[in-house]
Amino acid sequence: MLNIAHQIKRGVSFYSYQEECFLKKMSLEDCVSEAASIGALGLEVIPEQSITGYPDPGEAFYRTWDGWMQQYGTTTVATDLFLDTKRYPGRVMTLDEMTASVRKDLDIAKRMGARNVRAIINTPPEVMEACASYAEKLGLKLLLEVHAPFHYEHPWVIRHLEVMHRLQSPALGFMPDMGTFVERFPRVMSDRALRDGARPHFVELAVETYNSRGDVHGLMDTFNYMGANPVEQGIARLSTFLTWNDPRGMLEHLPLIHHIQAKFYEMTDEGVEYSIPYEKIIPVLIEGGYQGYLSSEYEGNRHIQDIFEVDSVEQVRRQHRMFERLLGEGSPTENAGVAAGASTQGGHSVR
Amino acid sequence: MIVEDTLRNVVKGDDVTGFQLGVRLPYYRGLGLSMVEDVQVTVDGETAPASAVSLTVHGNTYKLTDLPGVFDDRWEMGEIATVAVDKPGGLGLGEHSVAVRERLRISYMPVPGGGADQKVLTLQD
């Protein structure tokens, strides 16, 4: 067990339960209650997914939400904003329109009791700058997501860094997505490509090239020469959207990191993530003194839904058992008890 | 996207004026209707012209061709919208091969998103 003191907390993004919510198998209250039951007490909400009537759901919704937070002992840690810059046909929103849109989402976050707001990666640095003082007034942090294939040396992210360093506003920062640390090609993606009609030698080449840090960008050409079908071209393209970076790269930017989207594709029966090495990531966060939440973001759903009934609940539970282990939560006996209790309620394995 | 057991003829007075079915957005959030670029319905190989298609979300009905100007209403996540196609006489009873293709303008994606689905539905009266 880990003996180093740290302030890292556990949460869940309701993005994780999208399949069950889409099919109306889980209500919003079910999501809150499920997260609370596994000790994932910090909730991350996508208002455009979870709130009927967004952006104006009415006072009754907020009162119900507040009531659930009290009842289940949970808090809203973050909300995710989208910036629909292409809302108007034939033109992109002006900077003023984008600023107004972000402010509206900040208002919603404030009303839900959140402290962090995810600014989607296409939010321009100028809009972040224009919203910084408003977010400060509301006591919110407006955090740019750093999502694969972006990284801290990407020109777009460097423009954001320049604004953050120049303004020195406590309201601006980053919300990295752990999908930037995909060490091994996710098995759920390669298996899906095989089911969809990719030939094994194409899939093996893509997986091997990715895993050995080869030239994934050259794969598209290679595949074309090899006579790739559309599914095979798809897996070549996919391999360029995945990225591996050394998690230690976060250390330099940790003062700007206030929330983490703990992306995962597949929690195996052995209790580890198949492709993202959390056993390497979490020690870096502890070393850097990270004090925010690890917010589960299950994204394997779409890669298995053609063949398995998606069980997001069990996948998220497994990730939290892994977090408990890596964060050294509870005594070993308690951990064993939690694991045994959860597995009896868990339902079937997705693999 | 296509919801089972939703294919029906539309009857107005004594006339069958067309048919309708339930569809969802293939997306993990709701979307403003101005960003729904197309809902293409093909039944038994025949694609309905856009001018014959309308969409109903939570009681509000819009012609497909008017959607680009709808800025104050959304298609919610998982919401089953009713897509209606004007077609005098409607469809015959029994099985029909139904395909729906939705094109969505997602701002953070460089090309339009969306999806396609195909199912055999049985028209019940």
C-alpha cells in the first residue's frame, strides 16, 4: 500500500454513463446515486447531456439537483461546456458571440455549485481571455481541456499558455484528459476493427506501429499502397488520434491543472486499464501535489456496443477500485471488502 | 438511431397523407436544431425529398428545410423525435426496409458528424 500523503479525490463524469442514459436505463438521479455508492463523490456533468431544457432548465431543476447533492453527499465538481461555433449556417460565431455563450455556461456551472468548467479544446484563447474576469467573479475556474492529439507543446495549446501566463488569472488553467497517455493501442478498438471487416495483418501493423512509437502518420500512405479497405483506413486514422506522452510532462504545468478527466477504454478482469497506465500516472500527480479530482470518463462504450451490452456501471466501479488501490485509500482489509461487495452487484463483464 | 416498432402511417381525416417513425440523435449530448443539417429517410430504396420531411421534438414540429433557422430549440440527448414524411397513400402494411442518415454540424469536428442506421420495420396500422 501507498504511504505517501496526498490530496487526490475521486469523482465521475456522467459522460461515463451515457449509454445507459441514452437508452433511459438510468435516470440522472440513478447516476448521482451510483457515483455516491462507490465513493466517487465529485460529480462532473455535461449540462447538454443531462439537463433537459438546457440552457434554461428552470429553477425547479436546480432545486432538485441541490437536494440530491445533500441527500447523497455529493458535490458538483465540474461542468463541461461545448462551444457551438458553427451554430449559424454558413458562418462561424464572432468572438463576442462565443464569449456570451461561454458566460452562459459559466452561469449554469455556478448555479449547479461547480468549481471547474471544462472549456472544449476549440475554445479560442481570445475567448478564454475575455471570460477570465467573469469566471473570477463567479469563483470558477475555466479550464481548457488538453485532449489527444493535443499536448502542451502543440501550437494551439502554446497560444493558450501564453494567455494564462500573461494574465496570471486564478480562473484560467487546464483540464487534461488522460487519453493523452495511451501507452498501448486500446484492444476494444482493434477488436472492433476486426469485427467490422479489417484484415488481421492491417490491424496488427497499426497496433504494432503504435505500440512501438513508430510512424503512425505514415500508416495512411502505407495502407493505401497495401490496398486498404475503408475500415482499415479508419484504424490507420484512429492511430493518429491516439497519443502517448510521458505523464511527467504534466509536472511543469501542474499549478495550472485543477481537474482531471480520467479517460479509460477498458478495465480488465484483472483490475487494470488495458491501454492507459494509471500506475505510472498517479504517482506523478502525487509527486506534483495535485489536489483535485480524478473524474472517471469511460469511453469504451462505443467500441463494444455492436457485440456486448455495455455495462458502464461495472467499468466505472472497476476503475474506482483501481484508484483506491493506487491512491492507498482505506486499509487493505477495507479495500478487499469494497471490492468483494461491488463485484457481487457488478453484473456481467464486458469482455 | 431508428427506434423499433415506431413505423406508422399518418392519417388526416379520411386520407393517409404519409408515414412517420421515431429516431434519435447518434450523439452523447443534445444539439440545437440549427445544427441538424439533414435527416434523410429512405424506405424500400426510395429516398424522401427534403421538402416532404418534418421533425417533431417534444411537441414542436418543424419542416426539415426550416431547421437551419431554428436557434431556440434542441433535440435532447436520447430523445425520440418523430420524423414524418409526406406521401399520399402512405406505406403498405407489413415489413419495410428503412434507412436513416443524419448529418450534424458539430463545431469541434472539421467535417460534419452524424450517423446512419438501417432496420427492417413492420408497419402496423
